[in-house]
Amino acid sequence: MTRTPSTSPAPATGAALTPYGLTCEQLETPLGLDEREPRLSWSLRSDLRGDAQSAYRITVALGEADLRGGDRLVWDSGRRPSPDTLLVPYDGPPLQSATRYHWRVTVWDARGDRAGHADSWFETGLLHDRDWRAAWIARDPGAAPVHDPPRDEDRSERTRHLLPCSHLRRPFTLDGVPPARARAYVSARGLYELRINGHRVGDAELAPGWTEYHRRVPYQTYDVGDLLREGDNVVAAVLADGWWCGYVGFDSRRAALHYGEAPQLIVQLLLDYPDGSRRWVLSDGSWREHPGPIRYADLLMGEYVDAREELPGWDAPGYDDASWLPVLVADTRTDVLEASADQPVRVLAELPATLVERREDGRYIVDLGQNMVGRVRLTVRGARPGQRIRLRHAEMLEDGELYLANLRTAEATDTYVAAGRPVEVFEPRFTFHGFRYVEVTGYPGDLRPEDVTGRVLHNDTPWTGEFACSDATVTRLHSNIRWGQRGNLVAVPTDCPQRDERLGWLADAQVFLPTACRNADVAAFFARWMRDVVDAQHPDGAFGDVVPEVCMTREGAPAWGDGGVIIPWHLYREYGDRRVLERSYPAMKRWVDHVHRHNPGLVWRARVGNHYGDWLQVNAETPRDLLATAYFARSTELVAATAEVLGQHEDVQRYGSLHAAVREAFVEAFVDVGTGRVAGGTQTGYLLALAFGLLPPEAVPAAVAHLAADIEARGHHLTTGFVGVSLLCPVLADHGRADLAYALLHQDTYPSWGYSIRHGATTIWERWDGWTEEGGFQSPAMNSFNHYSLGSVGEWLYGGVAGIGQRPGSTAYGDLLLRPAVGGLLTWARATQRTPRGEVACGWSLEDGELVVEAAVPPGVRATLVVPTAEPGSVRADGVPVADRDGVEVVGRTDRSLTVRLVSGRHRLTAAPPGDATPPRGRF
């Protein structure tokens, strides 16, 4: 007899239901939002099994003390009977610009009793274009110094025309009562660093980031009240080229100046006084400009600093700027300005040098022990005035020297000319590199490990997932995947951080997104980027290959352009973000219509862009029209699913019928139903057909057998490229061949994940054969050693090995499917994931001939756990027979598994170990 899980929580012996992790627009305490109806979210925790939220109340007020209620509330939702905790829209009076709003959520538990509450705040930015009073300012080219003939200098041909970074300043005075609140609203066409009274403002790096600048330029908001003082004040900034006019991409015909010829700055200080009055300090024609010690700064080429040209005190009161020149008011248009909608790039880690080796010619080779993205902080001791110190960066060594060929035209070189002080510190500010090794030339005396520090830069997306297991190589693989994610989420989701590319490729992003979401909260980052993807869509409906769109201007290739459909759908599934679907849906439809219009026969062979196929596959050639048509079917299916979510019933019918027709065309063109063979016979061909549900049911077993046979015939090696690799392990496990998935995971001979790890990789390589014992380095024309695409297996580590997933129709992990794949060489594995609803955990271990499965389910979340075991009757929950445990209900049984429903809380189940194979998973 089975016992139905209790519908109410256990007796109150632990902590009550409590909201935590409050966010507004998927950000913690955002400063400067321009969403008119921001959405509020919270997670839940409770020590009570079976606990759940039965109701909530949100109150919003201008003052924190007013949240308790009364007539000073801006908005009171009232008590709403609802389990909703995600993206609840603000529904009060219109929000005012430049205003902080405090909010509180109070929850009621499963019994209907009032439980815990939590507080947070958000602050609006400048909600209306009319709120902007400042102008874009820049160096006045008409006031530039005279131009002398060229002379020999230590600058390359590529950097010879780069100009010094502008230093801009404006004094102002504060008399009498100090402002009660002060905000700076700042942006640049280029990169900026804002300073007030000698102090840097904020910790954002490479601000304002990179977007489709023709459509939007983000601005940042800073609280600067603590930096102001009575009397004389100075607001100042350093301005660099950045993506606006610096080198971007690999097209030598369009290497730079993609958006403009020179950087521009816009600054608006808002001072609110206790009496309700306001004062603005603006960027305008009263500012003055002068070059400084940064002789040039470029994202690809590097940064050159001459410390002899420093301007002591330039950003503080009392400095004499009489020799400085007036700025140019370059533009007064502000309608492109939008508040930053995701976390900024920050310095988020430091890596000490692990090895410093001196060469005979006085150069040093420094090893940081980890391929990273960012810059070096170098301490210089005892340099003479004018001594030039050069830093070059590389991911690999070749015969003990930097391997630089794969950088192509990117110079990745930072130069420091010393001022002659006893101790100087050099750290670039407006460039970044992908590197593990640094060559230091011209350093005075002995370079010590403590003199070199790697400073790691990436968007500050909070880490939310952890995975660990008993196998050191698999654990290293997970680490390499995370380091690849760090290095390639820098303003946009890039393909690589080192060479002259660093572009936002859509296919790379869509195949890696499921893994990225497991590792970190990337909801705001990708939702912001999707707005650029939509903005960059071509008039005929085609998405491009890259966004922002530079260098590559053709229509997107199959799997690349399809990212414009797949990414918003996955963000909805992962985070419950309906708004990203609403904003993307018209563009998603236009993409499918574009493909359909040019391929009325429903096999996608026309208008295929660059048609990369299964990029960088090895020892196989997947038919490109097969791959394209599979993606045509997948995108059409997701548009129909999106239409269902959004209530677009006519579109559900239209795109549902089109999907069925494309699926039928795929089978007719590429599948022998009788034998289950797919055209080309490649692993990726079978994976696409199986993962996208394109095969008739009767052909599936044979197709799985052909896929397995190919892997086995190759000695448990893969052939998949960017497109197929993310599907490999999940599809095998879903169809009862987790043994093969593990064989591939543990493989350490070429080609495999383990091969690069065995040869010292600390990030994911772009190519399986980026370096091999037989061939050495692959072609330097394209050979990154930090490229996340082939790391998309990371999703299976969480969802397959550890078993954290969700059921069909579930969003934001509201209905969990926990299905650990016990197998391979592992004796234990576990993962935790902070989902939008709360922390989920699942793990397993083999202990003394017994399988132990542990799981944690957040309040209000349903969970189905499949326990793999050779003896379903052996399963016990918390030490008692599973049928006798409250909160656990048996709902299914096979000869190789027992399926139970779990209420929220922590659970520990034991069972006899499984047999040789993990049971089939089905197409969940």
C-alpha cells in the first residue's frame, strides 16, 4: 500500500516559510531602471516539509519605514491567494523618474498562516527622453594640435593612428545645505571611467558595454553623494575608443570605426535637496579636454601608458586647466539612451602568478596557471624615467615561447613607460585579453611572482550552480566550462576573447545557453542581448550570424539564425520570463517565415547564409541540408509553442501545421524509415533527428542503434561539432545508452573532452584538434583555446549525471524531474542549483553496496524522482520503506527503477544499485 504525500506541511519544528533573493527585473537592488512596469520576484526557503506559499502581499513605498502600511504606501497589492513568486508586475501608480522605491513581500504558508517577509528596493532611472538635459561631448578635432611628419616610434602600423584617451573635466560649486541625494547618469559612445573629486565612481569596467549602438546605448546610474563636498567640486572622466570606434572583428576592410570616428561622453548629475529642489550638473560646452598618459587604448591591440604624461590632480578641485581646450558638443540626441538592464562587467577574481621564468635576453615568461580573460596588474620597482616595459599575452606556449599566431591581427600588447618613481603600478583600464601566459620585456631588476596579478573580468552574473563528482577529469571539465563562460560573457556572449573577433555568434550562444543557465543567473544578460538580436534583424526577417552586427552582414546560417528563436524560448523555460517571449515573438515569426518563403518545398536549401554546417566536426560530414531542415523544423515547433504560451491561437494552428509538414519533408528527404538510417550516417545527423523528434516512432530504436554503433565503431569517440555536441550525451541517456554517454565523458584520447584536459587545458578549446601530439597546433587562422561551444556538455552534468531537470510544460523549475544517471566510472556525483524558485539539489553515491540518492526541493515546487535500481522493492526513504514515508508517493515502477513524487524539503533515499544500464529517459 502506498501513502499519498501529505498536503500540509509537517508540524512546526523548524524555520517558517521565508522569502529571500528578492529581485526587480531579475536584478538585485537595481539602481536606475527604465521599465515602466518592473517585475518583482523572490525565492522561498523553509525547514518544513511540504511547505508552500498560499498567498503573498507586496507593498511599495518611498521610505523604508513606510512599508509597514498606512496611507504612505505607493502601492499595496493586498493579500493575493497565489503561489506566484516570479516576475510579478508592479501594478501601482506610474513610477516617477530618478526615484527610489522600497518594497516588501509578505508570504503566507501552506496552512494559510502569515509567515515571513523580506524587503528590498529598486530605483528608477530617467524614464522619459525629456529627462535628459545633457549633451554628448568630445574632443574638438578642429582644435587639435598641429600635425608633424611621421617619425620612428615604438608603435605598430595598426596602432599608429590610435589617439590618446581624452581626459575631460568640469568644476562646480556646492554652497550651503548639502544635497540629500546625488546621482550620476552616465554613458559613452566608446568607454568611460567617471571620477569625482579625485575618486573613481563605481566599479563597472568597459562601461557602458556593447549593444546595437545605432538603436540603443546603455547608461549607468551611480550614487555619488558620498563623493561630493561643500565648496569646490570636480566631475571628470576618461574616454576611450572601445567598441564605438576601436578595432572590432576580423574584416580587414572594416577593421574599426564601425559606429563613429571618435568617442563621446554624456554625464548628468542630479542633486536632490531636502527642500525638494533639484540641481543638474551636465555635460555641455563648459567642459574642457586634454590628452593624458593613456596614449592609446584599444580592445584588440592593447593599451599604451606613458606615466611621464600623468596629470596629477586633474580630477580634483584646484587644478589649473587653463591650457586645456574646450570640448566639442557633438550631439544633443538622447533618444538612443536606455538604462542598463543587466549586471556590468567587473573585476571578479585575481590570479597570482604561479611561475616566473627569466630568459637569457632579460625577458620574463609568467604563467598564471589558468587561461583567463582580463588584464595584468604589474608592480614596477626601480625603473628609470622613460623605461619602457612591454606585456604580451598568449593562451599557450610553443617551444617555451608565447604562441601568438592564433591572435591573427590582435596585438594584445600593453606598454608602460615608467615615470621613474621607486614603485609604480601599471594596470590597463580600457582593454582586455584572453591569456594564461604573459611575456614581460624591459622590466628593471628581478620580476617576482607577487609583482604580477591576473585580474579577471566578466559580466557579474551571479553563480547559481555547483557540480562535483568522484572523477578528477570530469570535475576539471566542469571547471574548464565555467572558466570558458567567465571569459566569454564580456558585454556580449562572445565566441573567443583573444583574437581579432570576439563577436556575439548566435549559434555558439544558443548551444551553450542551457549550460550557462545551470552555472549562473544569466537571465538579465541574455534578455538584454536578445533585444539587440531583435533590433539587428534584417528587413526580410533574417537574423544575422552575429549580434551586434559587424563584419558579418549576410543572413544567418542554419542553427545560427535559429538562435533568435531558440534563445528566448529557453529563457522562458529556464526563468519563466514571458516578457522576453512577448518582445521576441514577432521577430521569431519573421525568421520562420523568411526560411519558409525561400524554401516552399520545406527542405531548407536556399538562403542559407554562410551555411557552416556542424562547425568543426571531426572525421564526419553531416549533410548541410539535413542540418538546416532539422533546424527549420525546430524553430517552427518553438514558434508554435510560443504562440500557445502567448494565447495566439491562429498562430498555434498555422505554425503547428507547418512544423508537421517540415517534419514530414525531413523524413521523406533524409530518413529510411524501414531501416532507421538517416542520410549521411553521422552522429550529428542522428542526434538532430532524435533530439528534435523528427523520426516516426517505429524508426527510433533502429536510429538509436545506428548512432550507438557509430560511436562504438570509433572506439567510443565523438565526431560532433558545435551543433551536435550539446545533444550527444542527453540523447544517448534519454534512449537508454547512458553507458555510451559516460564512455564519451571519460574518454581521454583524441577526439574528446578529456584529451585537452590530459594536455593541460584549463578552458574549453574551440577545436577538438586545437593541439594534438601528432600535428601540434591547428591552423592559426582559427584556433582559440577559450571557446565555450564544445563545453555545452555541461548541461548534461547537471541534468543527466546529477539529474536536475524539469518536466514538460514546467517553467523555472516549478515541476522538477530528478533523474540521476548512475554509471560510468563515478562513485558519486551531486549538483545544486539556485533556481528562480529556490535551491534545488540532487546527488547520488554508491556506498557499501548501496545506492544513496539525496534531493532538496524548494517550497511550493513539485518533484518527481526516478531512482535507478535493480530492485525497486529495496527503495527506502529516510530509513523506512518508501511506501511508509510521509511526503513520498510511489507513482511508477519498472524492473530497473522506482518513480516517486516528493513534497518540498530534503529527502534521502537508499536502494540496491542499478544494473549496467540506466533506464531510458524518454523525450522530456
